[in-house]
Amino acid sequence: MVDINEHSDFIPRRKDLVGMTRRELEDYFRSLVEKPYRAKQILKWIYQSRLSDFEPMTDMPIPLRAKLSEHAKMGRLEIAKKVTDPDGASKLLYRLNDGHHIEAVHIPAESRETVCLSTQVGCSLGCAFCATGSMGFMRNLNSNEIIGQLVGIEEELGITITNVVFMGMGEPLLNLPEVIKALELFADDCAFGIGHRRVTVSTVGIPKKIDELLGTGLKLRLAVSLNAPNNDLRHKLMPKAAEIAPIGRILRSASEFAIQTGRWFTVEYVLIKDVNDGLERADKLAELLLDLPCKVNLIEYNQIPGLPFKSPGQDAVLKFQSYLLAAGITATLRESKGRKISGACGMLRYATEAGEICQSGSVSHL
């Protein structure tokens, strides 16, 4: 005789409803021989009332609540560590069911509460200046783990998120199916109700995936991490990303995305001392972007332990910006937050798994 208590495979797992889209929930309720409109009700209870127990859901009959309690759950990610910077930024390190760690960052501002989400455990692109890239790639996150980061931030900090950026660990467009599920939930009025204009997806630039994202009809904001005005330099900084497509092809897809959605795309440019911060680089960048529907967001690099790159300093950043502005390019400076909490994406996970908390890095105020 088999003792099921010693063999977990024989114990049915409860379905986690967090991260399921409205359509998926409708199908789930049909599988329970229930009306699909229950999906709207459960979405409101999960994301607007923040319930993790089915019993208080008074608009559902008692037998259905009992059935859900037996077969489903509304789980939460385990918070392994929380650090808060004096400037108000907070980072949560989550431990996943398989033991891996991911990060999410809360970035407060006067008129908004922004969360920066991860989409992968590690990253396969290995950009030379990035802490996450140095870790390698483990796996994609599912929509439950993506949505769970935001839910965890809101519940732990007692806030309501108004803006979402996919700028954490991983390349969002390499996990597009699960990212799209999360995007649908953000936009759903029964869930988060966050408008598309308040959601930004940041990518190294994968034209086919940008085109695929455009095809969803989600009119969100797109950011392209360029970091170089020519393919040769980009290949040195971002070798795997540069192999996917040349800069010109990336900018064509990004421009089409901007035209079709009616929202300019952002060119993210991390300024690194003596690498890409000279005015000759600014001149080439201006020439590249002139007349495109975009703006440039300049980011001062913050040194990461173990990597050879350094910050160019504020004066160099301001000179670079001034050159772009004079050339007719809209260019803004990103205010960094979280310098004292290992704020750059991947830094807290990197430090935790190395057994120490690194004291450098930054998160972006968007």
C-alpha cells in the first residue's frame, strides 16, 4: 500500500489564481461547472480587496467558496529580504518555490508610486556592465511570479502602485507570453486598472518581439536600452543583444511602435566613463535619432563591485545632455534612487547569494 503522506505527487495541488487573466479565470470557473462571470468577482476580491481567503467573498454562494477553498488558493511570494533607502526607495527580494531569488523595487515620487518588476531569474544577454547579466540565465518567470511582485510590494509597504516598469532582472521580450498576461491584468478594471500610458516595457531591442508586442494592441510605453550610437561599441557593451539586430533595425521597429501607439519611445543610454560618454558619442547619437519619435533618458552609471566600469561624473552627464538638447534631441536625466540599498537590478540578489550586501548601485526614478 502506498502512503500518500510520503509521496507528495499523489497530493493534488491547489490552483493559484494570482496571475491568471480574466479569460483564464473564466475557463477555470467553467471547469468547475460555474458561471464564467465569477471571474470578474474573483479578480476584484484578489486585487482590489486583497483577500487571500475565500470565506469573506460574500457575493459567491457558500458551496462555491467551499469548492474554491479545496481546489484553489490566492498565494503570496515569500519575502526573503526588504531594504529601504533613506530617500524612500525600497527593494524586496523574493524567494521562489524552487529556491531562486528575484527582485522588485518601489520608487516613490510626489504624484506616483512606481514599481520596477523582474521578468526572468537572471538574464541570458550578459551585458558587460550589468549585475544581472553576470549571473547568467536560470528561467523565465510565470505571470503569477510577475504579478506577485507587485502584490507583495503593495501589501508590505501599504501603498497602491500607479506606475509599472519592466526594468528589473531579465529581458521582458524574451518572456513575452507571461509578460502579456501580466499586462492584461494591469489594464483590467476589475484587477489593477492601471492605464497603458502608466506601463513601460524596457528592452535591449528585439525587433520581431517589438512587432509582436505592437500586435497585441496594448498601447503601453516602450523603452530601448541602446547605450551606444554605433554597432561596434554596442557589440562591446552588449554583445548578445547586438547580435540580435543592428541599431537601425531596432529603431525602425521602435519608431513604428511609437507611431502606431501614439506614444514616443524612450532611448535609454547609460553613461560610462571613457566608454560612451564623450561628446563625439553624443554627436553620433543625435545624428542617429534626429527626426525619430523618441526622447533620450540619460542614466549616470553607478559602479558595481567586480566590474571595471565607472561613473563619468555629473559634469560629463550634463555636458552630454546639453549637446543633445542643442542638436534638437529631447534628453532628460534620470534621478537615481536607492544608492544605499543595492538598488540596481540584480544587485540585492547578487549580494545576498554572495553572502554580503553591496553598497552601490541605483534604481531609477522614472
